[in-house]
Amino acid sequence: MDDGGRSGRGVSRRAVLIGAGALLGAAAVASTVALTTGSDGDDGYDPAEPLIRQRADPFVVRAEDGRYLFTASVPEYDRIVLRGADTVEGLRTAEERTLWTRPGTGQMGGYIWAPELHLVDGVWHVYFAAGDADDEFHIRPYVLVADGPDPLTAGWSVLGQIETAWDSFSLDATTFTHRGTRYLVWAQQEDAVGPGTNLYISAMSGPATLTGEQARIAVPSREWETIGFRVNEGPAVIVRGDRVFCSFSASATDANYCMGLLTAPADADLLDPGSWTKSDQPVFRSNPATSQYGPGHNSFTVAEDGSDLFVYHSRDYEQIDGDPLFDPNRNTRVQQLRWTADGTPDFGVPEA
């Protein structure tokens, strides 16, 4: 795939690059969609209304007990929140608990972005990105760990930072297992590549520990990936049939924000950049006909009936006053993920 490469450790420390703030769409990944509609229209998801307003980088996971758990970036970028409900629609009005708040000083005291909730080795963990109090854009990936089986009632503490091959701007870590191996996929700036964020993958030996080679599997090189900033971020993985799919977000976080797709054979070496193919065009982008702009940072889950869903954020308007990173109105939306005849995900258009 374009400019793919494998990396080793020992790259020198560097400062975050120009405009890193806008570079970061909303670091992360999001998942699921609700589409059940009752006969009276009151107990189903209404696509004309966002599922949750002012929640960006949404991530939804269905727990083993059937509950849906939701987390996302808040406009203040200062804490990690969680909701739980028996249905996707129920997340709309579910009580929101704050799991963790950034410290007032020091490490992790800056911007808090794109949390994801994952059950790793039977224990709940939250993967997120954080800056420092004295440098909010000194963004690195971190992990929280729960001390109990219910993430809504457990206590949470910092497990540690995920150390990657470079000490540079990095975010949007997501994890998944495939054929007995746990992987981490994330976005990071690499000096050797230049400005912007690329996508990387590594095997894991623990919930916060990478092992072996770290492979660069995507670099923003196409026109739709480089508007405003050179961005590949917010990876989300779904495996179906004989392929592994990784959606990602690209370009600045305004109306140009959009989603692309990486594809690899399910039996391929996922750490080989040559295993991955990038879509020529965005698979999900702004749609003036439905007044939805800058859709992205998605993830995947299943509906109550077992059908595939994806969750994402978007705005209801195109023009933004000031830096789009600080416009609070990225809203969480949910849609059905359809599949083409050849087994490729069909995201459609952002509905409204």
C-alpha cells in the first residue's frame, strides 16, 4: 500500500507539529447503530435526530450481558464518560457517569480525546489519548483499568502509557483480536514520513504493551486525505468473511472530514503493509442533501437483532466559526452497516 513500511525503535523525541490541534479530528473510533422503530414511533431510533448531541468520537460496545456501553469525547476535552443501556436507543437518555478526570497539573493534564472501552483478558480497559497540562498537544496514548466486572460501577485507575516506536504525537488507539493474536491500531506522526498522522499496527503482549514490529499501513497521500491537514486517524476494525476491514478518518475536522477503508485478506500477515489495500475514494463523506457534514471517527457493533451497525459523529451545518476542533456540535449518530454483493461494507450516506 502507498508508502507502507516497518519501523524499529529508537527514533528521537520530537515536538508536535504545526496546528496539531486541528490535525486531530476527534481522535478515535466509534461503533454501532440502532434502527428498531416501534409501531408508535416512540421506542425506536429516529435518524432525523442524533442519538446523543455534543459527543464526538463515539464508541459503543455490546457487553456479554447484552448491555450497550457508550463513551466519547466531550467538548471540554477534560474527562472520560460512560453510559449504559439495554438498547442502543436507551443510550440517548441514559445517565452518564464520569470515570476519570484529568489531573490539574503534569502528565495527562491536557486534552483528553477519543476514549474506547474494551474487554481485554476479562478486564475492562479504556484506551484514550491525553496531552500534558503544560503542553496540551503533547498527545500520547494511555490506558485506564477497572477494578471490577461492571464498568459503570467499578473504580478506574491509570494502567499506563502505550509506548510506541516514536516519542511523537499519537492517538486513536483501538484494539482487536484476530486468529488468536491481539493487535493495536493507532494514528501517529513519524518524522521520516513528514507532517501529518499515519496508521500503524502492532501485536500486543498485554493490554498496554506492544510486542514485535510496528508496521505503518497507511499514509495520507490522496487528495481527500490531505485537505487542511494530512490525516489518517480514528481506525476501527471489523472482520467479516475472508477479509479484515479497517475504516479510518481523513483530512481536517471540518466538512472535509471523511472516511476511507483499508482491506486485508483474513489469512494475511496483518503486520505486512503489503497486505493492506486502501480505497481509492472516501467510503463516507459530507452530504449536503441530508445536511450532515464532516462524518467520521466511527466504530462497529451489532443491533439488538444481530445486524451490523456503525456509530459516527457529524455536524448539522457546514460553516464553522473558528477552529473546528473547538466547535462543540459534533453529534453521535447511528446507522445500519450494509454489505455489497462481494462482501464489502456499504456505509451509504450520513442520514438525516
